[in-house]
Amino acid sequence: MRILVTASLLALALTGCGGPPEPAAQEELAVIPSYEATGIVAKTLPELADDLAAGTITSEGLTQAYLARIALLDRDGPHLQSIISLNPNALPLARASDQRRQNGDTLGPLDGVPVLLKDNIESLDPMPTTAGSLALKDNITGRDSPLVAGLRAQGAIILGKTNLSQWANFRDNDSMSGWSSVGGQVRNPHMLDRNPCGSSSGSGVAVAASLAAGAVGTETNGSIICPSNVNGIVGFKPTVGLISQEGIVPISPSQDTAGPMTRTVRGAALMMNAMDPGDEDYTIGLSPDSLKGMRIGVMRFAEGSNQDIKGKFAAALAVMEAQGATLVDIDAFEPAAENFRDSTLPLLQFEFKDSLNAYLATTPETVTTKSLRELIAFNEVHAGEEMPLFGQGLFIASEARGPLTDPAYLGAKAAVRFSTREQGIDRLLAEYDVNLLVSPSGPVAPRIDPVNGDVWPEWTGAGWMAAQAGYPHLTVPMGDVHGIPVGVSFIGSAGDDAAIIAYGYAYEQAAQLRPDPHYLKSAEDRPEISTAMTK
């Protein structure tokens, strides 16, 4: 759906004013000003929560401002394509929040705060949960996943659904991060021709571009951390099982989890308080002194060879050391199981077939594809729409897998867990007597390439280990390389979620290196690049 950018919408996007527009402001504008966020939409989730509590802004005005900014940037202008659908009930929900606050019946810190959901997460709002596929375009379930119910119980406004790598990037090995047949290609707001990473591409972009106060992403292996890294925001992947997987289009119950994606660590903690059904308060431990006295395992083996990233990482380590932490180098690591590398993909394929078939069986009658086999057939019939850029090799390979009683599956699962848990993160923490592990969060984003698919440089970071272990992982911005964001990772053992968030908060408060997007068309819009490229 294309939204007309009018003067009234533009005023909302730039100022956040929620009042009625002047009649003359309905004329379409010919010139679009800067896309950089100002006014109310430039504020972080915690700042907005405080403003709502103080009564200096209304949820209705804030929601209107975000809708206007979405019209300006996502549907028009740089055409970010980060959002697949908008909740038609968003404004009524915002008005109800304002009424509750006026009556003294506020539900929680998130009451009135607009957030986005990745479009593989169900909500009871009248929006389909598509996973980016036309096969699920009518998948309106009318039910909240438990994590959405938690957000809603605190009064959060479900603003809409974000675009993603189709099927959470598990359809083909030659896929494109951030592309789906429903939403098209997501664009990185820092540099529009750069990869937004995935699979939570739209969530990362929308948060970076200030299209909502926060968003929920999901991860199987890197799908929260990588888009947070390349879009310059905070992303947290919790311990698997902490947040219910119910009501989420699955890949792997062993590795799948939802998590918050925000512009600050405190914002992520506030969202975790609503998404986690337990009693943990993730904000209590947030202190600028959280790293004091901590021993940090520096995963040098995951540092990579990119000198720009190594320089940013060295600066991040210096900040941590200045905060009173002791750095302990970990120079080498090899997975313990000989069959580890041959086990990681088969594990996902077995679990994908089993869990996706179970999920599809629960979809409404409007969804006609009720199994992976039927999805494969659907894609073949609709190849022009579903497969114009890459195939479905992972679908086909997964369909060929047997049941979860297959010895090949049980062996793969054992090898992956042993290598990343007991002989992985847990061994490193114990052997080096450290409280946490750190590394760069990933490489510098390459260009979007619809011909060759994703073409990444040498991978940097150890997020794969946390993902496959099912352990907590937080990324926090540590600056940028020629305008392209990079982050630093904080990793711990199972259940260390609150501590990892607190460590990242302490670094964030000292470093303050979150880059704002400037919507450059390419790297050659940077003066130092342009000068070097043109003679």
C-alpha cells in the first residue's frame, strides 16, 4: 500500500505533534526535507515512556507521529520497505491508553508505547502473520503469541508487522537478507544499497529509522544480532525457552527465540520485562558500574581480520577496562565434536520440517498450504512471485529429512549442544575464569546483491556459538566504519540474561556510540570515499 505524503503527515513526522492538521495542510508536497529524526520520534523508548508517564505527550500523538514517519520513509522517500502491514487498530488502542492514564489505571511502563512485531509473530490484531510468503497472506489467526500478550498486558501499542528475510532466511542457501515476496527488499537506512542483514531485517531498520519505539525480532542463528549490528541498534537474544515460542512461525525449537530490538539497552530491558513471563526485572541491575571487577573473556579467535573492526573493538575493550574490568584473551577455539560442522544444518532441517508442519496444522482454513510439502508445491506454482531471485533448496532438503526419532537427528543435536555448551561457552567461562565473553558482533555490511544473493566478507564474531547453544547474547553499537554501523557482543551462559544486559548497559553508558542513520544512497556519498573514487 502506498501512502500519500502530505504536509500534515510531514509535520507530524518532523515534530511529533498529534493535533489536527490545518485544512490547507492537505496539499501534497513536491519537496521532501531531511529524513533524519527530530522531535518526539527521535526519542528512545525509555524517554518516551517517561514522557507518557509525565503527561507531556499522548500515546495518540506519538502513534500518529510514527504513522506519519512511516508514510514519509517506508512507503515513500528512501522507501525502506521495513514494514509489511500496519495495525488498523493502532490509533484506537492509543486513545484507550490515554484514557487509562487519565483515569489513573496505567497498565505498566510500556502503556501507550508503540512497538512493531516481526511478521512471523502472531497477534490478535487484524493483520496476517505471513513470514514474508504469499502462502500465508491470509494467515489471520486472531490470537496473541504469549510474548505479544505480555506486551499488550503492559499497554504497549502493536503498531504493525515488520518485513523479514522470507521464512526467516530458511528457504534457500542463496537467499537475500531482507527480501520477501510480500514486502520486497528492506533497505538499510544508514546506506540504502547496503545489506540490512536478517532475518529480522525490518525490525532492525524500523528501529534505527525511528519508525517505532522498539520492535520484536526472532533468531535461530544471528537473526536478531546481525540486523542490530548493521543497523546500529541494540539487539538482545535471550536464553532459548525464556520467552515462549508459541505463536511464532518456527525453524528450530532448539535455537528459536524472540527478543527485543531497540535503540538503548534500557529499552531492551523494559521490553524483556513484558515479554518474559517470569518475575525477573531486567532494569534493576542496570548500573554504569556493572563491569567493575568483572573478568571479561576476549574472543580473539572471533576478531576477524578487518582492521577497521579490530580498531573499533580495541576501543570498546579500552572502555570496558577503564570501567574496572579485567581483560583475558582467548586466542583459540575449536568445536569439540568431530562431526560438529556436519551437524549444524541437518539439525535445523530436521526440526524445521517437524515444527513447521505442526505450526501449519494450527493455521485457519484460509491458509491452504498445511505442510512443508504443500509449501514447496505452492512455490513451484507461484515461482514468478515467490522465487524470482533464488530457489527453495533448504525447503527441499528439509522435506527429505525423517522424524525427530531418527538417529541422525539425535546425533546432530548432541554434537551441536556438546560443542557449544559444555565444551563451548561454559568451558571458556570456566577455563579462563571469566564472567562473560565479548567479540565484535559481525562484519561490515556488504552491498545488496540481487544477482548473486548475500555475499558477505569474512565473518566476524562468535554469535553462532551463542545461537547454537541457546545462550544469551547482546549486541551494543560500537561506532561505524565509513558510515556503516558495527557492534560489540556480550555473551554468557544459560540464565545469565539479566547480567549480560547489565554488562552491555555499563558499556553503552560509557561509550555512547550509537550512530544515527543518514539515508545515504551509497558509500560514495561519503566525502572520504567520493574523493578517493573520483579522479
